[in-house]
Amino acid sequence: MSASAGERWGVFSVQRPQWLKDCVSQQSDGEIKWFSELTDITFDKYDFLVIDMPSLSEVNEREIVRNIPPREASKCLVVYRFASRNQLRSLTDIGFKLLKGPLEPYALVNLLGEKRQAEERTSPRRYTESQLGRLGALTGSLECECPKHLSELIVSLNQFEDYSMDCVSKGGEEAEMHERLLKFTSRARTIMEDALADIVEVEGYGDHIN
């Protein structure tokens, strides 16, 4: 199973080893963009991120945490060669996925398959994070902060949905419970998106989300 056509991958790697190039090319039929600086990545533009960090030292761990928002951790895979238990535990607790390299060409099949199966059980998101940020900053003829509160609520639901999806992909005894939480959260988020869409139409905010 390869990544779906149209998916956007961001890959951070300073050395760009051949095994990583082979692995990524085998997995993705969509757009792949390579980066040599974490600060150059706009994380909400990518469906999946691979972080090549051969030596996962405390300094490198801090660099990852400083540059990657926790809400994006669930779609990030950190590939390492050497790491201490403290660094591995710290990143795992935040939500990052970790694999020890070098990777075989099809090493990401199970990882991506579990994530995609969980995503297929949720409704697609109507608004991007940047759109929600713009809508949340608007005030209109309603003279209230409904756009702000709804936008913040949807952002929170998105974050909990990502968290639940990550829990589902980890399996375990509580996987079914997290599956239910994922479905309930997806439904709640869809309802709130419909409510925000109504305000967008009434207030004529369409230009702010295009």
C-alpha cells in the first residue's frame, strides 16, 4: 500500500541518505518536498512528515519540540539511528511516531495504513487551521464573538480528533473506546462546522476563507 495520490509529504533530512529516498519514493504517489531546515516547513500544508534525525540527542529533541507544534505531532514520523530512552519517551508522550533507521523501502506501510483507516472513519474537515484563525479574528454585524468562539471550539475538536486517531492507531485494550471517541468527536466537529458555515454565509465572510 502506498500513500494516496494527491497527498503532500514533507521530508526533513540534512544528509538525504539513499535508503530514505527509496523509502519515501516507494510510499508516496503524491507531492514530496525535501527540507534541510525544520523552520522552513509550514506543517499544516502537509499530510505526513518524515523527520530524519540520525542522532536523537537532547539538543535535537529540543529542536523538534521547539519547531513542531504538538497538534502536528501525530502526523510526524521521526527516524533515528541513535537515541536515549529519555528522548524516545519524551517524543512518544507528545504524540510523535518513531522508527529506528535505516528503513526498508516498505517500512511505512503499516504505519500509514493504520492512520489512513482511522481517517477514513471520520468526516473531512471543512476549514483549515489558517481559515479558522482568520474567521476567529472577525467581528460582524452580529456584534458578538460567535465566530471567535466557534472557531476556537472547532480547533479544539480537531486537536482531540487527532489525539483520538493516534490512540486508535496504537491499538491495545482501549482501542474500541478510542474508536468511539473518534466518531463522536468527528460528528461534533461537523455540527460546529455547519454552524460556522451559517455565520460565514449570513455575514458574507466567504472572501476570508478563499
